[in-house]
Amino acid sequence: MTILDKIVAKKKIEVAAAKAEISLAELEKYPLYDRTCYALNESVLHADRTGIIAEYKRASPSKGVINAVSSVQEVVKGYQDAGASAVSVLTDPDFFQGSLADLTSAREVLTIPLLRKEFVIDTYQIAEAKAYGADIILLIAACLTSEEIRDFSSYAKSLGLNVLLEVHNEEELNRSIFDTIDAIGVNNRNLKDFSVSLDHSYDLVNKIPDRFIKVSESGISDPVTIRELKQVGYQAFLIGENFMKTDDPMEAIQAFVKEL
Ligand SMILES: O=C(O)c1ccccc1NCC(=O)[C@H](O)[C@H](O)COP(=O)(O)O
């Protein structure tokens, strides 16, 4: 069983428990559910922003605890002030020590798009994303069928959310392209064995149609890499650990941005 299989198995139990506790009808009455989302493409293409989607990440399956002390509001506000185009907040409790409360805390201090970084396997989680403050949902091709990607992205768009599709190889890309997707991210990390290689981004960039925002995800730790990825066609860059592993993620992103 791969780590992704374990995460998805646990997620099914978690989603069933959430549905039993709070119905969809109740979620739809949450104050944040009734709101216009910030547009990911506008923020990424905005001249004053960097293209960085900066992630709040306490822990991960590959690294264990990364940062147990920095508060979510302090960090995401620092990311925004440094010029991030969007912020990503992990909401998985078991493998990443995240929560929906983190998402709402981030929403309270942000005026840029907010991604619910989650393993979505059910439309209920998409409604949750809206109700707890996200503007963007992630659909990971490695744990979804083509039909699920079509249906989930269509439902997300009906709620006014932005959709980021994550792929790791050409097979996943070719079976996952729908007009209800806004951005396509190439994950440089293999979610089955944790190996990281930027070659995945370089290999796939020209196979992604230009109408989608192109995002390179994971394993980015050097501003020079951003310049190189921009040259081949990427507009956005998902970075977590490089900032979160420091004592001061706000200072770390500022220093990084100065070198771009
Ligand atoms: O980060 C992990 O160990 C991981 C393991 C299994 C599934 C997903 C995982 N990470 C999620 C992500 O995609 C990253 O948090 C994100 O792309 C940022 O990556 P990084 O800059 O390398 O922290």
C-alpha cells in the first residue's frame, strides 16, 4: 500500500464522519459559503505579484514535523505581504497536522486567493472548502478517475471556486483536461515514493495547453529555479517546505523574493 493509498483510505473515513456531523444543507448556511471568490488567474498574472503560491505546512509524510511553532495567521499574512500570488493551507489532520480551522484563520487575514490543499475524494469536501474560506480547490489526478475530475471540477465551478488540477505524468494529464479547470500543476514529488525531480515540470510544460495557468509544484528551494521555470512557460510555483522549515517563514519568503 502506498502512502497515497493510506491517505485516501483514511480520508474516506474522515469524510463519512464529517458528513454525519454537519450536513451539506448546514454547510450551505455558513457565512463564508455566500461569498465571491478571488480569481487565481488574475492574481497570478498581476504584475505586482510573484507567481508564488506559498504553503502553510506544519508536517508532511516525507519530512515529519516541519514547523510546529509558527502561527497560521502570522505566516500567511507574511506570505501575502512578501508578494505571494496565492496561499495554500493544508487541511489534512492525520498526515499534515492541518485543519479546516487553519483555513478559516488564513481567510480572516488574506485578500489574495486561498487554496484548500486537500485530498478531495467527495463533492462534500468541495462544499466544505467554500464554507471554511477557500477560493481554490485541488484535484489530484493520481487519486481520481477522469469522470470524478470532470464532475468535481464542474461542481466547484458552480460554487464559484477556482480549480487546480495536479498531475505527475503525461497519462494523468491526458485523461484529466476539462474546461472546468483553471490551472494545471505538475507535482515534482512522486506521491508514491516521495522522490522529487524538477524534470517532471520540464517534461510536461509543453503538453499543457496554454489556456491553463501552469503551476510547478514541490521541491522548489532556489529563486534561480523560478527564473528557469518561468522561461519554459510556468506562471506559478507552489512552495511549502523551503519557507516553513525555517525559524521565520515570513523572513524566508522575503529574502527569496528579493532574489527573483
Ligand atoms: O509533502 C509530502 O511529503 C507529501 C506526501 C504525500 C502527498 C503529498 C505531499 N505533499 C503535498 C504537496 O504537494 C506539497 O505540500 C506542495 O507541493 C509543496 O511542496 P514543498 O515545497 O516541497 O513543500
